[in-house]
Amino acid sequence: METIIQPKVLKGFRDSLPKDEILRSSLIEKLTKIYQSRGFVPIDTPVLEYTEILLRKSNGETEKQVFRFEDNGGRDVAMRFDLTVPFARFTAEHREELYFPFKRYHIAKVWRGEKPQAGRYREFVQCDFDCVGSDSAASDFEILELMKAALAEIGVEKVTIHVNHRGIFNRFLAKINCTDKSEDILRIVDKLAKVGKAEVAKELAEITGNSQSADLILDYIQQKENWDATLAHLEELAGGEAEDTVRMRNIRAMMDAAGISASYMLDPSITRGLDYYTGVVYETFLDELPSIGSVCSGGRYDNLAGLYMKERIPGVGASIGLDRLIAGLSQLGLAEGRGSYIEAEIFNQDEKRAVTYVKAAAALRERGVAVEVFPDAAKMNKQYAVTDKKGIKWGIFVGEDGSLTLKNLATREQFEGISADEAANKIKGNL
């Protein structure tokens, strides 16, 4: 007797049931629409890349999380851990085929071998949007504005976008003679929300070698009462006005002009752990559930494409972590999925009348109704149970003469002896 293999998935990976996948697809469709409305165009890149491509500009922590192996040809390959590094390779490889500024969006799965937890998986979907070829406050602002617009498009209004500038922080670190330890300091500071001030202070003292430098860094990352006060504090600690602080004032002026500044906060503790960021950086938190972490992050990475080409092409972008966002919305009761795209089910009372049911379905589809015919003349309890599981609102009985009886499956209200026009209007809510 053949042994039955137990069905199971790897830790950190998941199957998606129809209601989950329909919700995900619906959100992706809305995000695609808003990206395109701002002039962003789609691209795609391979799941597998040469490991040297993905890890040339990364840190040891990233390397530990990459799914890496030798393929059948003996090549050292890895699965993409984000969509930004492949995009940098894409830009360098297709330089002559592109135009600049070039604005792209890319919605696809990525893989990281990190510890699974609430809203965090080893396989997940990222929804990226980037602009390369422009180093301006306008392109920085465009990404920041699109972050808010994209989340609003999918019904996420109560968010706060935390913004910072790595350039100001780097000037400050140079002033206190900590430039050589900047990457470690950035990663420690980036953990502030997760581990707390005391642990960050301890780690900073260890990495800098003295508590005085740790105290100066902790003072730097403290927010003041508003954006302007915080920026003035950072500017003073970094040694005065420079291009980076002017850039932040220009971005703020654009936010004010667009009437969206209330959704943004200047937060010096936001540094983004990946070391390819060089300018403005940002993270987005759900106001009602900040503990789940950032649902949309990114920043300016002016030197990333330079890893694969001599020409310098500046870039800025952001990524929505769709799975984490859905997990957060589910906790808040704001992510209700449907089990089907179907609006109405034609019940099968007699398989000999299959042609009648097909004709009724065709008439309703011509009128824009998403409808299906139950394939078997099963007992009505079974047909009701299936439509209930799918979340279908309307049931249809077809009479001998072709007339329809429309039934609201939630309220049990019935409309008897009606035409396809009348049924379609009721289903679509046009009456």
C-alpha cells in the first residue's frame, strides 16, 4: 500500500484561500490603478538572480536571510529578497532602452528567511514604485505623496508617515567622529521602536566605545514638538544649513501646498537598516495599530545603480508590504474578503433543463451580471450551503417559461416572475 504523504507547507509560507486571494487581488488592482494614474509603468524581473548581484551592497544580516543555493549548472544563485536591488540591476542592464526620469512599479513576491511572526512571513508580496533619473525635492515629494494616495485608494486613511534624511544624520555622525561606525549605528537606531531606548543606548555605547557619543546620538534622534522645530534641532547638531536640510524644507513646503502635511512626521529615529539609502527615508504606520510595524517604507538610494554601471543614476522609491498591511487591517476588522466574484447563482433544479439555465445566464451576463449555474441538480440545502460559503448575495430560480425568481439569500426576500432586465437592475442596485 502506497504511503500517504502528509500535506503541509514550510514554516513562514502559506496557502491562500479564495477569500484571501480575492482580497489581495482587489487591493493590487486598486494600487495598480493609482500607480498608473501618476505615470508609473510596470516591469518584471526574475525570481532568481546571481548571488553577487543581490548581495554586493548589503550587510551580514541580509545575507543570513537570503534563500541561496547552487543550481544544476553550478551557479551561485539566490531568490530576490526585495524588488529594489533587482531594479537597480535592471536599470543598468537596460540603460539604453529606458528614458529618464523613469518611473516604474513592480508588484511581486519576494523571499526572506527571517523569523515568522504576526504580519511577517518568509514569502510575501511587495508593491514597489520608484523614480530613477531625478535627484530633486519634487521626485522625493512625488513618492511621499503617492504613498499616502495609494494607501487611501485601498481604504487606509488613518496612517502617519515618518520621514527622515540620512544625509543630515551622516553629517552629524561625522561631527562627533563616528563616521567609521555609521552603518552599525544606523542599524542600532533603526531598532529603537522594537527594543526601546535603554537597549539602544547600551548598544550605542558598546559600538562607539563611550557613553558620551551614545548620549549625543540619543539626543539627535529625539523628536521635538513639530516638523520645523525638529529640523532646526537636527540642523544645529549636524553643523548648520546644507543641501539636505534645504531639501527637507522644500519637501515640507510641497506637502503644505498639497494639503497633506498632517499625515507626515519628521522622525530622526527612522534610518532604514539597509545601507543603500543615502537621502530621504520613510516608514508608514497604522495609527490604530503601530505595533505591527511599517506597512510602506523606502527612501532615496542615489548610488545603488552605480554598483552595476559607471554612470550615476539617482533614484527614490517606496514599497508597500501587502501581506503585513492585510494582517494589520484584519486585526482592525477592515479587511473582509469575499469567497467569490459571482453576484448571482442560478440554482439547478433539473439537469434536463440545462439549456434553459445556460440561456438565462447568457441573458444576465449580457446585462453585466457576474453569474454562474450550479452544475449539478443537487438538493437545495447543498446548493444553498455552497453559495453561502462563497458569499453570493443573490439566488435565481428559472421558471419553465424562462421567467426568473430572484432571491436575496441574506434577507430571503423574493421577486417572482421577473425578466432578465429587471433581475439585472435589482442585482446592480439600479432600481
